[in-house]
Amino acid sequence: MACAVLACARVAAAGGPAAAPALSQLAALAFPGWADSAAGRVHTVPLPASLAVHGGYASWSPGANRVLVDPRLALRLDPTHLVLVAGLAPAREDGRPAAGQLAPMALAAYQFELRDGAWSLAQRQGIFALRGFSGAAALRAVALSNGRQGLAVEYGSCWDGYCGTWLALYELQDGMMRREPAVELALSGVNVDSAGDCQRRLQPLLKARVQDTPVHDGGGPADGHDCYAIDGSWSIETAHDEPGDLVLHYQGAMSRGEAHALAPSAIDQRQVLRYGGGKYRAVSGFDPVPPI
């Protein structure tokens, strides 16, 4: 299998930059025997003890873990180097995904180099972070500046009538993913299904919606809780050498508990975060999403 993959990954020495191999080819080089099948996706990967202690998730343990490997994207560093980012979900003994909301996806990176016209595995960084719920998260590559790349991870879930989504942004530095995110923040928050009066209190700013989960109403007075539905979007402004500003735009509605009899307030908030010392920090505005 490895020889076949190497043959598929070979490129012409002339005629411009070499084309990157398919994600499936890179996965088979990083995980010998990998195939896009139920059995072929199951492999064993070590989890650093520091990540297991920090996360505290029952679905992950220090040392060897049985996982489902999903090659997600390749980041091209230069004509002869690239990084494969894989999403690893905990797997049960029968090869099926481990159940449970508190089963995050592991993010893992593998470095490749073009040698003698063929791509080969140069280094295994392995797992650098745990993010997401139920073994799932959305990943996409982002350009931080002209010469710096990053990985955006968005994930979310719902419980007891509360729903939220979050963003974690990782920087690629010297071909390796930094373990600490440059930023991690709440993108959206909705608690319309947490109490029976929230749908009414947020009208007319909140369009009527079909509830797909039962309302979790604690039976307390209306002035004892806030009701809100806030969605956020983000972008990174164009920059040259240093990463550009991270700009967020939040929109939605909020009804404070102490003002429950009044009309809800419209949310239209812009927040700007600026990069420095490996981190994004707020320089204007704020995140209006309440903690969940």
C-alpha cells in the first residue's frame, strides 16, 4: 500500500510547483494501512499526558488511544513542504465512534517533504489539541498574514436548552501547530429553549422558530433569568508581515431578567482583537455572548 501511495504522490520535476497529493494519500503515509473505509480509518495514536490532564475527558486517556482518523486539510508551507491536519475521534472496540457529548475531537498535525519527486512523511507532531463535542468540529485554513498561516476550529453543542458555538484559532509556526490557541472565544449563544417565557420575551427581534428540543423550564420567576439569541461572524483583516486584526460582528437579541417586562434589546456589536506575542487580545468592543 505504501509503495502504491508513493507512486501516486510522485510528481514531475519540471513544469512549476509540484501538486500536493490527495488527503487520502497523505493519510496513508502518516497512518500505514489507512483507507477510506470503516476498518481502514481505525488506528492507534498516542495522546500526550499534558493534554489528557488538561482536558479531563473520560473518552481520552494518556498514552495509546484507539481513534477514527479523518484527514481534514493540507497546509502548503512552500513548494516542498506541507502539513496535514487530521481530526481524530475516539473509537470503541468495535470501531464505531465513542458516544458522548464530552468526547472532543483531537487535532493532529503531520509534516511532509518533497524529496526526489515524491512526498514523504518528515515528522509526526501528532495531537496538539482537544476541541469540540461528540468527536466533531469544523476546521478550515486561514491566512493570518502574507507569510503566516493558521487553523480555525469552530465547534458547538446544546444542553438543557442552552446552545453555543466557539472559535479557537491556532497558528502554524516553523511547520508546527502551536498547542496554545492564539485566541478562543464564544461565537454564539442561544437559550430560547431554556425557559418557557424566552420565546415570547425576545419577540419581535427573534423570528418564530420550531423547537426541536423540549423547553427546560426551572419554574422560577421571569425576572430570575436572561433570555438571549446572539450569532457571531468573524474575519481576519488583510495584513503584510504580522497577523491582521481579528474582527467579529455579533447580532441578535437580549432580554435581561431585571427588565423582563420591557422590549428586548437589539445586539449589534463589533469587536476587534489585535495580534501580539502569539495571542489575539481585544482592543475595542466586547463579546456580548453570556457564559454558558
